[in-house]
Amino acid sequence: MPCMRIRVMTGALLLTATLRAAAPIQITEVVWHDAPSQLPAGAKMAVLEGDPHKEGMFTMRIKLPAGTRIMPHSHPKAERVTVLWGEVRVGFGDRFDVRKTKLFPAGSYYVNPPDSHHYLYFPRTTVLQMTGEGPWELHFVKE
């Protein structure tokens, strides 16, 4: 892997660091796996970058079947979501109420702040792309 040596002089202190260029990430075919058990049956997941279970940046896709509901939950870190295909209805609060949701069709983007209680409904099969800082955690609200 190519590397670059950087020397920075600050006062009497000389700092030297070696930076390694990251390898490009290029995906032309997504490989789907069963999603973790916290997600509803039938959900599929594909990790594109990083590891959602570890510290650091990650990008993953989640495919959810039509009619899927994800009950109120939160994440300890911000969750950035792009709707690639299909549509999702997102609501906020501790109780699932589809009448209080906002529709996000394909091409939409939203960010859920850390610790915000939200829930999801998927009227049709949908693919989401999520980017965030790991570890990614899902904390369901206890009723």
C-alpha cells in the first residue's frame, strides 16, 4: 500500500507520521445475508464498509419485506439513512402509530439523532442504506 511521510515542525517539537493510503472500496454486486435477530424475520443485510459491531465508520444496506414493522427503538449514535428502493414510514415516540409517521420514498434521506425513540413501517419491500459510527446498537423501548 502506498504511504506518505509527513513532517510537521511546531516550535521545538518535530512530529513525524506515516499515513497509509486506504484501498478503494468498489462493489458491483451486493451479497445479502440474514439480518441479526433484532430485526424482523425476512430482513436481509449487506455490509459495504467497515464493521457495524466495532468502533469506526460503517455503511450497510438493509432489505425489509413489505409489511415489516420495527417497533420503537433508539440508537446511541446518529443514524444516516438513504432510501434506495421502496419506501419507509418513520414515526417518533414510544408507541407505534402508523398514522403519526412521515413517508420517505426512494431517494429520500434522513438522520435520526442519537437516543431518539423512533419506529418504522415498510408498506412495500424496501432497501435502506445506513451510514454511521460503530458500534451500531438497537435498543428497543420497553412498554
